[in-house]
Amino acid sequence: MQYFSGSATVKLADMASDKSFRNSAAFGKRIEYWIIGQMLKEGLDVYVPLVDDHAVDAIIKRSDGSTALIQIKARSKHVVDGD
């Protein structure tokens, strides 16, 4: 499981899910917040946009003042209906 890499690519994938979009979207949102929490625990400056219309789930401010735009993807074949 990889949640952050130097190339600012974030991936968490089991397998393709055959569940409804609503449940898989809810699973994805929970994983987004979990990953953001992990990045905060590592001491990164993480900012979360209020709107998700540019495929940016988080913004990291680096120590040199530059920023990294992060998109988090998550899938699971184990999403349970209503979970």
C-alpha cells in the first residue's frame, strides 16, 4: 500500500469494484481523509480544497514554498453496501 510518493502520485488500489457509485464514492472519500491524516501525522503542510472540480484532493506546501497538487484514488472489491 502506497499513500505518498515523491512524484506526488497517491494510489491505494485493491481491485476494481462492482459496487454502486454511491458506496464506492463514500469509500473513496473515507480513504482520502485517512491519507490526508497520515500526511499530517508525517508533518506535511496539507490543505484541502473546498471544491473538487479540478481533480485536486489536497495541496501540500513544501519547505521551499512550492506546492504539490495531490489527487487520491482508491478502489476496493470489499466495499460493503451501506458501509
